[in-house]
Amino acid sequence: MIQVQYFARYREILGLDSEQLEWDASLRNLDDLRARLAARGAAWDVLAEQNLMCARNQELCSLTEALSDGDEVAFFPTVTGG
């Protein structure tokens, strides 16, 4: 099982803050997971953004980070300030 959390604008656009997905060994890394979610279409296209940030088990990481059964993954937009 993978716990996926969505934050900030992603949570608002998708209309949910988290979901649990069955483990699928074909998901090698976070980018595979992101692509699978974005393939849902419509609002999910927001996850195809180039500047998306992510975390695995509460640590910031890149989309190339390996994914394992039991992981917690978070997706959130980049933070800008002024």
C-alpha cells in the first residue's frame, strides 16, 4: 500500500488531501507514480507540472527516488515568496 498526500493548490484542484493506492511493483520511482496519477486525466493533469515538488517518507526528494511498498508520498507545488 502507498499513502499519497496532496498539498496546497494540488489538494484544492483534486478535491482530496490523500488516498491509499494498492502497491504495484511496476512503479519503480515517484515519477512513475506521478505519471500514473496524471494519466487519470482532467484535473489530474496538474501533477504533470515540471516544477512539482515531492517527498518520500517525509523527506524531500527528486522524482527519481525509488518507491517501495508502505511508502508515504507527498506532492506539492513549489513555494515562491517575495
